[in-house]
Amino acid sequence: MKVAIASGKGGTGKTLLSVHLFDNLMQSGEQVVLVDCDAEEPNDMIFFDGKLIDEAEVLQQTPIIDTDKCTFCGKCHEYCNYNAIFYLPPASMIHVIDELCHGCGACNVACKFGAITERPLSLGVVRNYQIRPNARIVESRIKVGVMTPVPLIKAGLKQIRNEPFVLLDSPPGTSCPFIHTILDADYVILITEPTPFGLSDLKQSVETLKTVGKAYGVIINKAGIGDSNIYDYLKNENIELLMEIPFDKEIAYHYSKGELLTEYNPKLQSDLNNLLNNIHKKYGTSNN
Ligand code: SF4
Ligand code: SF4
């Protein structure tokens, strides 16, 4: 079963939830892998000691233009959907902006003058960590300056083997990185906070999940702050409130030190256990 943990905005507790769900499954002996798809800020590994078992660079074929062969016909510029080709014919200037290039190859197809060749460009790395014999963490990490984490996310997802339980720590937001992470998920847990920002971003996440037809439910983190508008919204939209995590100084204190809350907050752990069992019963392919 694949469960994605997502949020419309950063800072709502997505990592907190991901690492504790992972720890819960690991402690109960499940074969589990957590894929940290938040490639711009992967931090799940902060909470675990693990052995790096492999690391692979993610490469993208990126064009280079030979200005001696180029006739400045402009076809490649026209074909590029990502505005990655800087083209200034009066000054005989043309070059590829590596940071914007998506490696689609369209410019190469467009050029009839053999002026375009390709070279591999590093976008980042995917790392595999063994945490316990039954538990792995896969971490996608983008290189500074690279514009889109999507190739890193795809490469990370390819590292899923035959673990019966897969957790996906999604990047925040509702754009391409989020979509690529949750596309294959059986269930999405949205985590939010009871504030106007939390509600606004939750609404966007919900609309996106409705469009892609995913089953989902909501966890409210930092319950006790903000207002009740989010509860009204969930009720009116008939969206399942899976659980609440209280706004608690002790949680913030241990979390900020990169510590798991298991030993400090047994209630949180048992709530997460129930949550996983319920989701598995309802949406898993086989019940425990
Ligand atoms: S490979 Fe695709 S994205 Fe990159 S410059 Fe060529 S057309 Fe644009
Ligand atoms: S298509 Fe080829 S020849 Fe035309 S502008 Fe691009 S690189 Fe130059």
C-alpha cells in the first residue's frame, strides 16, 4: 500500500508525520520504505541513523548549441516550451539556459543543421539508506540551482522495491512535484493547521486531489491555535478528519532537536497506529 503525506504549504508537520508513521511501521516489523520526495529540502533522515547503501546521480541530457553551425533560423527557440533557449538573432546570440531546460529533446529534433548536441548534466542525487533490515529510506536531493525537482522525484520513486508498505513524503504545494509524488498513491493524508493560510492551502490541495481522483483525509496539526473555520470546512465538504495533533511545546521542543517523539508522547504513537490500521483496512489491498 502506498500512502502519501502532503500539505498545501510548508511548515504544517508533514515531516513530523512522515517520520513517525515510518517509525511506527518499522517498530511493528513491517517491510516499509519511506521515500523523501521533498527533494528541495529532504530532512527525514535527520531523525534516523542509517547506513548509506547506495547513491546515484540523476542526470539529464541537456543541449549545447554550436554557434559555428547555427544558422539562427530560430526553430529550436520556437520548439522549446520552457523558454530555455536564449535567442537574439540581430546580435547572433543563442544559448541554452541549463537551469530552465527540462531535457525534453525537442530543440534537437527541431534543428536541421546539426548545430545541437547533448551532454549529461547532474540534477542531484538519490540516496538509499538502510535503517533496519525491514526499513529503508530513499532520499531525493536536488542540486542547488536546478529549477525542477520532478526528475529527482521520479528517480526516487523508481527505488521502491516490493515493500508492502510505502510512505511518500510529498513536496509542499499542489504543482507538478506534488502531482508526480501522489499519482501512484492509494491514499493521501493531508496535514494542515487551523489558520487562514492552512485553510486556504488545504482547499487547493483538496481541489487537486478531487481532480486526480485520489482518496484522502485530513490531519490537523497544532490543534488549539487559530480558529474553527477549518473544522467547518471539513464538515461542510464531508471530508474525513483523521486525527488532531495538539499544539504542544514538548512536541516542538523534541522535534526541533531532530528527536522522535515516540518515547515522550505514547498517545501520538498509538493514535498513529490506529490511523494506519484504519487506512490499511479501508484502502489496502489486503488487511492485516
Ligand atoms: S531540451 Fe527541451 S527544454 Fe531543453 S532547451 Fe531543448 S527544447 Fe528546451
Ligand atoms: S534550430 Fe539549429 S540552426 Fe536553428 S537556431 Fe536552433 S540551433 Fe541554430
